[in-house]
Amino acid sequence: MTIPAGRAQRRADEQRDPGLSTIVSERRQLLNLAYRLLGSLADAEDVVQETCARWYAMSRAQQEAVESPGAWLTKVAGRICLNLLGSARNRREIYVGEWVPEPLPDPAEWIAGAAGGLGVDPADRITLDESVTMALLVVCESMTPAERVAFVLHDVFRYPFAEVAGIVGRSPAACRQLASSARRRVAAARAGASPDAARQAGVVRRFKAAWEAQDIEALLGLLDPAATAISDGGGRAVAHLLPIEGAEPIARLYLRIARLSPPRTILERTVNGLPGLVVESGGRIETVFAFEVADDGRITHIWAVRNPDKLHPWQLS
């Protein structure tokens, strides 16, 4: 079996520095946690780097005195994320247009497309499950920083409230209330949404076909009357700055895009664990679409990410 170059290098580094195994064993957990808290892979990677830097800033004696390195690293990463979530609210106020969480491709597609499948360690990648769907990440954006941290740590990663309290800086009882409030937000936002990936795949496939055929009646039949479409260009790509609401305005917008856009290819891909679409033009991915589909089979939300700063992982696949 061929060991990926990145993993082989890590094994060599671990032999020179036994303490590195602590970081390596926790890296994926930290990355998964930080992405769910921040909705940005780039920010999550920065959090992991900063957490590791703080670990290595301690002496070997201080490291050995830490009873549970994994818990220590999680606590530090959680607090960094909590601080970033507070400052992110200010950054979002000056962001150009709508801000959408950074979309992620399926790990298998991601790894297979990178340098012939070498050099990308699966341990560095996000686990795609129901806790990273675009719909849930968008709901998390509506939470207070403390609510989001309490909810993700407890409901997703199953940390007891006593440990969550040490990260959030509140009592276990207060953290329990924060998680409960966040849970109600999620339930209200996701009411009527279908978790069936197979059903969503069929709906997304029909949407793709109708869009390519410029069939407005088919598009209208697939869109919920109160559907919302959001586009994130971040001032770096053309995008509608405000949400588009209603099936007919959305259908007409997508028809205009189909008629005016240069030649491109629309591909079915997994986006944050659920069926979605990507638009490829000139050998580059220029747009990633995530969807939310209701139990009745109609699309209720479309998120189109066009900001190239958020599409780097897709250029590997």
C-alpha cells in the first residue's frame, strides 16, 4: 500500500517529536469542530494552527502535566472560535452582499482529484454528515456565539455541559439553556425539510435538466412558491446582493443566467453531504449550489456560492 506523502512526512515528524502524535491524533477532531462553529474552512484551519501553536508554546514539562491533551486542545480551539464568532458579526456587516458558509465537496472526490490522489491526508478533511448541511450551517449563523458553541459542542460532539461551561465561560445550567435555545432555532428553521438525500438528488437532477432546457414551467413546478435564493459573491464575483424570494422571480433569474452566461457545464456533486450542483467554466469551478428540499419535493432554499475565496477546495476536484 502506498502511503500518501503528507501522512508519511507526519510519521517521520512524529518519530523526531513524540509529542506531535498528540496534535496529529486530535487534528481532525479540531478541524471538524472549528468548521461547524465558524462555517469557514479557511478560518477553521487557522484555528487549528493557532491551537497547535499554543500547545507548542508550552514547555515539555507543561505539556506532560496536562491530564487530557485532547480536552485541552478542544478547550483552546473552542475559545478561539468563540472569540472569532464575536468578531465575525462585525466583519459580516461590511461583507459585500450575502454571506453564505463555505461549501465543501465530498471527501472522496476531493482526495481523488488532488495530485493524482496523493498528498491529501484524509485526516485533514471534514466529515460530511447532517451537522454540516448548508441549511444547518445557515441556521447556526442566526445564533449568538455562545448558543452556537454550546449547541455544536453538546448536540453534535456530545461534550457534557460541565466541559462546555469551561469553554463558554458560563455555568453548566446556562449552557444547557443556550443549547436548548439553539435547538429550538434549528427545529423552527428546518420544519418541513426533507432529510432524504435520495429524494433531494432526484429533485436537483430535475432542476438541472429544467435549467439547461430553459423550461420555466418545469422550474416553477420544482420551486416552492415561497422559495428563497441567495448568492454569495463577496464582491469578488457577480452575484445578486439581496435574497430573491418567490418561485417566479427565481425561475426568471435562472433563465436570464442561462441565456446570458458563456458556455459552461453543470455537474451534479455532493455539497456539504447532500446533492447539489457545480458550474464549471473554462476548467474552473465558478459556482457551487446547495439546496434545501421540503417533504413535498419542492426546493425551498438555494444557496449559490461564487466568491472564489470560498471555492479553493473545489478546484482540486
